[in-house]
Amino acid sequence: MTFRWFGEKSDTVSLKNIKQIPAMTGLMGFLDYKAAGEVWEKSEIAEYIGKVHEAGLECEVIESVNIHEDIKMGSGNRDEYIENYKTTIRNLAEYGVKVIVYNFMPVFDWLRTDLAREIPEDGSNSLYFDEAELEGMGPLDIVKRTATQSGGFSLPGWEPERMAELETTLKKYESITADDLRVNYKYFLDAIIPVCEEAGIKMACHPDDPAWPIFGLPRIAHSLKCFEKIISLHNSPSHALCLCTGSLASSIDNDVVAIIRHFGKINRVACMHIRNVKHLGHRKFRESSHLSTDGDLDMYEVVKAVYETCPLVYVRPDHGRMIWGETGRPGYGLYDRALGAAYLNGLWEAICKE
Ligand code: CS2
Ligand code: MN
């Protein structure tokens, strides 16, 4: 059981807080100031992981080593960025990292139309999406809205340098199809997976969120079929998935439990992000507490699928609501994620004893 931590200077949650969550053994770490394409230097990794170890936690998973758009578009300086990525893989492995979570989504990572929508029943708030609200909004509008609502906190997938070039990048993507994107993805995997095999690292691809194409951009990672195509791009246990239940469950077409079982059985799940969503209408949902009763996912079945098909994977509660007056990075407060971890551990204990 792990927790996402943005580093001492950037997180409202301390390592001590994280360590005090029952059965929390480690982190999914993140250097939130790194731009896509940059090498993660050994000294930076050593500093971050050193602090994590001092706090009595492990750091075997690193998230959001973002892939430069040149790699996704198959243009420009992609070979140089791929070389940098290989160096980052080797550097992370040297400090005991076993899994790297990334995504291959053009331009945007996750997207919401409100980062703090009040939940009428209890006055807490959570991330929220309503496709109808996107109508009449351009990508630039949503970027501005997200930046305003983020309260000055960096958000994974919304790195300023990525957003600065938005218009040019969107233009370039107009001529790139989903098949083109997969060709570029394969080129990237063929280059880096042998390095991962040598270094003992698994790459874990995170799903599109929401789980369908947006703003006409090609998106290729949001369903069982999509992931089958992705997995077939390069045959290696080092080429694996990070199944994020909340991202996948944003589409009612996805049977999340079946997806876990399918890829768990063939040893292609490296880690899990577990969170729940509550559907409120067509392509309209909010992130709920982790409990089955609060959302549309059956968390007992989710955890059971992990237990039965991929019990050794790293897990973390993904986003939480803001509760008890907490303020901080949207989705990444302490309290609700800690409740999520406790709940998931409860399910795990019950399933083990059963
Ligand atoms: C996060 C992602 O919001 C989420 O579901 O888990 O932002 C995730 O960290 C990235 O997609 C990984 O690159
Ligand atoms: Mn996730």
C-alpha cells in the first residue's frame, strides 16, 4: 500500500503523516518540477528517495516520468528525448525503483471541468466532470480554468511547460491518427524496454482519463481492447500497465474488474491506482469516496480481482475528496486518501481470511 507524495516543498502532506497511516509501506514518488524530456539526475533522485527512506517508507514506484510530445508525435528531437528517458530509467533503478508509471496521452493527462465540486449530501468536495460543460469551451479555456482552480499547486499532467505550447502542439496533432500514435509508441517501447529489462524496471502505462478521446485528440489507452493493442506492441513483462480504476470507470462501457483479471492473469499489471467514481448522467461524474456504497465501482470485486490475479502489485488510493476543512492540492489531500487506504486494507484482510 503506497501513497503519492509530491516532495517536501510541494506537498501539504508530510512523510510523517503518511507513515502514520496504518499499513502504509511506501510511496509512489514524483519529482513534480521535472519537465517532460529532461533527465532525472541521480542527485535529485537520491535526495528525494533519501528523505522517503529516512521516514521509514519505501520508494519502489515513481510516477509521471512524462514523455515528451516529440516522442508521441514521432517528430523533432524524439531520439534525443528517448536517450534521456533511458538515462532516467537507469538512474531510477540505481536507487531501487522497480516501477515507472507514465502515460501516452497526447497533450492532456486527466481532465476535469471542476476541481472542487461540492457534494450536496455532505458538503465535501471532489473532482468533477461534465462533458456538456466542455461544449463551447476550447482546450485553452479548460487549461485556464484548471490553473485557476488548482490554488497554485502543481498538478500531475498539467505541467506549465506542457501547457505553454498548447496551441502549436494541438495543431500538430491534427494530422496524427490513433494508429500513428501507436506506431510512435512502439518505436519508444522498442528503444526503452530492453533497458528496463536490464535494469529490472517495469513500465506501467496509465489509462486515459476520462476514458474516451477529447478535443479530437487521438487517445489509445482507455479500454480492454486498447490495452490489448498496447500490450501487443512489445512483448515483455517490463511492458506493463498501471490500472487506474477511477480513470477506467469514468466510462460506463468499461468492466473494470474484467480488465484487472484479464491483464493480471497474463502478468501485465505492475501497479494499481484505486479510486471510485459516481456517475451523475451521460459523461457526467464525480470522484466519490473509495467505498463501494458511495460510487459505481464494486471495490470488493476490484480488490478480489487483484488478490486472485496479481496479488503482488503496488497499490495506492488515488484521488480523495476534500473533507474536514482540509485545503491543498485538489485530489491529493491527506484525510480522504488515508480513509481510502484503510478501507482497501480492510477489504484485503477480509479477502485474505476468506
Ligand atoms: C493520476 C495520473 O489522476 C490520476 O489518475 O494517477 O495523473 C497519473 O499520475 C499519470 O497519468 C501518470 O503519468
Ligand atoms: Mn490514476
